[in-house]
Amino acid sequence: MTKQNIYFIILITISGLLSLYILWDFIVVLLLAFIFSSLIRPVYNKIHAWMNKVNFLKKSSGFLSSLVTIILFLLVIVTPIAIILGKVVVDTQLVYQNVTSGGFDFNYLNQKFTALSDKVSPNLNVDFNQVAAAISGFVAGNIGSVFTGTIDVVLKLFLFILAMFYFLKDGTQFKETYRAMSPLKKESDDKIARSIKVSINSIMLGSVTVAVLQGFITGLGLWIFGVPNPFFFGTLAGFLALIPALGAPIVWVPAAAYLYFTKDGSFLWLYLVIWGVVAVGLIDNILGPKVINKGIKIHPLFILLSIIGGLAVFGPEGFILGPLVLSIFVAIIKVRNENSAL
């Protein structure tokens, strides 16, 4: 290695670390903008193709297509999610307050579990009051932080939308800039780009989306049939849906039991069971395999662990970034192995 190459490596390393340090506070925002712009790019492409057919729109088709796509994204996706998250935060805080203040008393459940565990393992003790407080506190702490620090949230949302706009409008230019900087061959860069795209679609339109849908349908059923705090328990069902062989039934089965014991003479518990088996089960058994089996395949256990780890590292955004980082790592290793085999 020549002195000139060493000098360039030192300069690149120093300037790269300084650039990373300057942009570090916005890394999560940029990553999220890149992810969502990749997901909605098909919509942008259709709008852009239509505008290119209109003579007086051709010159500004890129700008207008990005603008229209962003507006649709805000109306169709961001607004409903924000409303639902607001309900989840309120519901979760109510559950946490009730549990910690004694409004929800799980002593009866503790006694039944202790009596059962004494026959199997006398040393096995579980305090369901502490479990409920820990779960509701965890959910409230992570989701609730989205709505704290109004100025910070507004700034990040503005930068997120702005970055999405330019990722859509100048996506080709960004790709060419990356290729110019990359030391890899064009074929390898293209493989990595395709693998990252597949990873984004596989995770966002696969495991995470299926789990979110199961949580939403479960929460909707709990709300229809009168179970308290449906937004909190629906969110919990979404998380549990990522656990292999368990999933949302951990929530709706006890909820049906609650209705059976508290609603004398009512068949609401039976309706909830039917809802869980048919509506929630339909997503899990039919939609799930069709979506998840496409693209990068990662075991649901590691998806769950990556979400929990992502929440710990990135905060609320880790729900998306955690599994995505894992899937991109798997995708790059796969590309590396394919190139080595050639």
C-alpha cells in the first residue's frame, strides 16, 4: 500500500467519522425516511408515470409526484397511526395506574396459579400484579415517548417528511452517488440494493405488518364485545403475535374468560372466541404464510428479540429499525456468500 493510499484512508476515515458525528442525531430519522420511501415508491412511480404523459406537467413531474405521494402518505398512513397511538397511550396509562394503585387486583389469579403450581413445582411463584405493571409500564414508556417533547417531535417529523420527499424525487441520484463512493463492483452494489429492498418489504410487509394486523383485529374485537382497555390489550396482542406458536390467543382467550365470568347469561365470550378463531386466525394462518414466506426469511423468535432490542437501543422507532437491521445484516451476508461462491 502506497503512502498516497494510506493518506487517503486516513482522510476518509477522519472526515467520515466527523460526518457521522454531525448527522448522528438524525440517523434514525433518515433511516425511517429511507424505509418508508422505499415502501411507497411503487405509488410514486405510478403517479410519476401518469404525470409524464401530461405535457404541461413533464418539467416538474418529479417534484409534483413526490409532493402528491407524501400528501397521500400523511393522509392514509400517518394520520390513522397517530390517532391509534394516541388511544393506545391513554389506554396503557390507565392500565398502569389501575395496576399500581390496586384498581386491578390479580390476587385471585395469583392464588389459582399458586395452587396449580404447588402440584407441579412448589418453587414456581408468579405475581401477576407485578407482571401487569411491568408490561403496561414498558408499553407506556416506549409508545408514550413519541408524544413527549413536542418541539423535538415536530422537528423530527418535518425532517422525516422532507427526507422522504427527496428520497422519492432524487432516488436515482442518491443511488448513483452511492455507486460512485462504493469500492464494490456495480453487480455487487446492485445485489446489495436489491437485498435491502427485499429486506424492507419482507419485514415491513411481512412479520411486522401481520403482527400489527393481528393486534388491531384483536383490539377491535375486545372493543366490540366490551372488554376494558382494548387499545392496550390489542397492542399487547400485536407484540405477542410475534412469538412463535403462541401469539394473539394469549390475549383474547383470557379476555373471553373474563367475559364469561363477568357477563352472566351473556354469550359475548362465545362471540369473542369465534372472532379470535375466525378473524384473528385468518390473518395468522392464511395471510401470514403468504406474506412472510416472500423475501428474507427470519425466524419469528429473532424478529421478536430484534424488536425488543431495537426499542432498547433506538426507542419507539426500534419497533421498525430493530428487525430491519437484522434482516439487512442477513441479506448482506447472503450476497457476500453468493459472490464468494462465484
